[in-house]
Amino acid sequence: MNEKCKINGVIDTITIEKTEKLINQMKNCICKIEGKEFGTGFFCKINYNQDIIPVLISNTHILNMDFIKLNNEIKISTNDDNDIKTLNIDENDIIYISPFDKYDIIIIKLREDSENYLELDENIFTNDSEKFYENESIYILHYPKGDKACVSYGYGFTNSKENKDFIYKCDINSGSLGAPILNLSTNKLIGINKGIMSNNEYIKGTFLKYPLNELNIIKNSNSNNDILNKNETNKTLVSMNEIRIEVKINKEDINKNIHFLDNTVFNSYLNELNQLNTELYINDNKFEYQKYFIPEKEGVFNIKLKINNCIKDCSHMFYGCKNIINIDLSFFNSKNINNMSYIFYDCINLEKINLSSFDTKNVTNMESMFDNCNNIESIDLSSFDTKNVINMMYMFVSCKKLEYIDLSSFVTTSIENTDLMFYECLNLKKVKINMEFNPKIIEMLKNKNIEIIKI
């Protein structure tokens, strides 16, 4: 048992005897988790609300809020799968959660104490800790995937830092997601494995310093959605915006991804919608934020999104959301928005829309705003301030059920482009305008034999 270990083709001084000793000492401190997918988790104690508490830590793509709400328990195994048990938990036991594109970490407060915990390396909280851990020897302990698995050991070393993560080389295999990263010289915990990078050579891990520091500045700590990362942002906290929508699910939609908002264009303006700045409610039940949901039955679902963010561009906001039948934006803070182009584009089943408190005074672009909303019969635009709008091209294209529209509140002096503004509005019969309305639009309406009501 004294032969050397060969790691990545290099003979290292870590003996098999030493690795077996480490595994035997710590295999009750880590567990195999049967969550949203199989992975590894570990037990440690952390400082929380001025108390030292026992916690389970893993990745959010192994355990997330929706999984825990649906199951209220986690099946885990320790000691080389010899000890299998179920942890009873609920959402109130989750004291920290972060999406994959940030830390990919979940921290769950344990209801029962235990004797088996990894010890946290306090050096990670020092100011120069990132430099201290450059080119440092580390190892991870994890459960490979499989019905029956033993704790596996992987040795490596840190390479560089990337934002709040660190990059390292290590011998791992499937099942290592959520595994603890330990300092080889101290055998103490410094991070959590996040996954193999695209080049398949280096691995990315979350440096535990950052989420644990955030954890101690959580407001209303029983609610994960109140996490405020004061170390990362100097922005003034804005009022919560609410978007309320109704989504109709038919048989053919069951078990498919149904998007609430367009998640390719609009989300980039929000600096990525995620659970740090967005709360999601479906039929008044709170869920971990996702950009879509997968319905299991037919019916109409009431969706509420609370967004804690300052939005300046909401173009393509509901682009192509074909399942939405009702949109209520009367609780939505729109005062900073400057672009509304394509906001409701191709919402072909939209029947009702509430824009009664929509603030558009800073908007310059309304191109294709209601384009192809061919199921909507009326739109109240009385709150619209359009004095700065320069583009209304294709604004109402294919609103085929629209028979009357009141544009008398519109100031159209700045408009430069009105091309095909009412194209394919097949049933539009009357438009109300003010006396100073843009002559190009008036001419367009006359050419379509649409009655013009001037006030």
C-alpha cells in the first residue's frame, strides 16, 4: 500500500494508504443525493445569524426549490452507500440558493445534528485568500454515478480564478457535481465542484467564501428571494415590478416548455432573470424562478412575476409567447423604459391586455409593438405619452379583430417612420385622433377607408 499514486500522468507523493485514510475519515461527511439528478453533497457547520448551524450543501441543478416543494424530502446515502436515509425538508429549510450562472449552490439547514462534518477552512475569509489558494494542492471526495457506489477520491491543484469561481485540474468522474473541494495540506473545506469546463481539461468550482459572505447579509433569511448581494452592487434597490399573465394550456402543450417571457433578447436587458431578482408564482404557489414551466395538465394558469430590477429596454418581452391569453401590466414599473419594439409580437392568442398605468414618456421605439396580435379585440392606450416616439412602423400589423382604436392621446410630432402601421388590420373601421395628428398616418387611414374621428 505504499506505492505512489499516478495522477494525470504524474507520480505524486500522495500514497494509496493516505487516500484510504482520508476517505475512511470523511466518507460519512459526504453523501450521494438522489435529487433532480444524481450528485454529491456534503455536511458542514457554518456561521448563520450569529449561530453555528449544521447544513447540507450541494449544487442547485442537483437540488432546487421546485424539487423540494414537490417531494419534501431528499434521499441520501453515506458510508459507501451502506447508510441510506431520507431527510425531511421543506422550502423553509433552504437558507441560501443561487442559480447555475452564478454560484450553482444550495445550502439547506439540517433539522438534526450529527457527528460527521467537514471543517471549513477559515483562511478563505481573509482578504488575500484568493492569492493564497493559487497553485494550491486540493482534493475532492464524491460519489460516482451508479446504483451501488463507493466514495471516490480525486487529487489536483488550483490553476486560476474566474470571477467568484476558481479553475482547477483534478481527477474526477460522473457524480462529482456538488462534491466538496478540500485543501490538501489542512484537509479543510474551501469550495464546491461546479462542473467540467468546455475544454474538458479544467474544472470550475465555487469558492465558498462568496456565498457564505452573502448568506450573512440576507434580509428575512427564511425567504431565499430576499438575498441582497451588497458586495457586488452599488445600485439603488428599485421597487418590485409585477407582471401578471394568464397562460392557456391545451393537450398538445402538456409536458412541453412554456415560456413566460422571451428568454433570448429580453432577459439580456435584465442582466439575466434569475431567483436573485425575480419571484415566480403559479396559481399563487411560489416556485424557484425558471424562464419556463412544463405543465402536466390542461387548463388556465395564473402566472405572477415579481422583478426587482430597473428595466430600460423591454423589446421582445413577450415575443412569440403563443400560450398567453391575458397580460396585466398595471402593476409593472415602466417609467424607465425607452424601447417597446416587438413587445407583444406574435402573441397570437392574446385576448386581453391591461396597459392602464403604462408609462411611455421615455419610449422612442414602438415598432411592431402589437404585430400579429390577431386575437385581441380592444387596446386601451389612453395612458400612452408618445411625444418622444420616432418609430411606429408595423405597430398594429395583423390585429385582425381590432375594429376601433383610440389614439387621441398620441403626440405624433416626432414620428419619422409609420410604414405599414395598420397593415392587415382587416376589420379596423374607426380610429380616434387629435387635431394635431401626424398627416402621414391620417393619409394612411384614408387610403384604407377607415373612419377618422377627430377631437
